[in-house]
Amino acid sequence: MKALDKFKKAFERFKKESLRGAVDSSTKAALRGDHYVVELFSDGPYKISWSNNVGSLYFSRGLSVGIPILHGDDDNAIAELRYYDNAIAALDEKFAEACENYDENDQD
């Protein structure tokens, strides 16, 4: 199985298990000018990190995807009333872009 196929499986697992909480965290962090990322690994796991913990000098062995935030009417103080479809669409676009930019040869 190719690395990108493995990343896709980890991405789908992340969306199923942790997406809403990660988007909520990224939305809160955006108020401070920060965000969260999900780092997907080819052996299956994923890791959610605050962007300041990743930094520009961090070399990932995985595929990093920025976690989007809720905007305007999508956000609500009552969790059950939050609308995540736009954030999911944005996340899918970011994942596709990360896959396009991924180079297996850079992974020593």
C-alpha cells in the first residue's frame, strides 16, 4: 500500500474519531491567532498538535494538515447547534492539497 493511501486511512480515522473536538480547539485557538494541525502517519496513527508546538523547524515524518475553524453562523455556544459541514469541506481541501505537495523522496 502506498504512503498516500495509508495517510488517507489515517485521515478518515481522524475525521471519524476526533474532527469535531479538533475543529472546536482550532476555533478557540484562532481567537489568539493560532490554530491546530493534524499530523497523519503512514503506519496509521495521527497526532493533533497546537501550531506553536509544531513550529517551522519541526520535521514531520507524516503529512501535516491544518485544522480549519468554524466561522460565523457555523459556530454556536451550544455544541449540538454547531455546523461542521463547511469545516469538513475545508479540511478535505487542505488534505488534498497536502497530498499533492507530498514527496515520498523527502522522507528519509
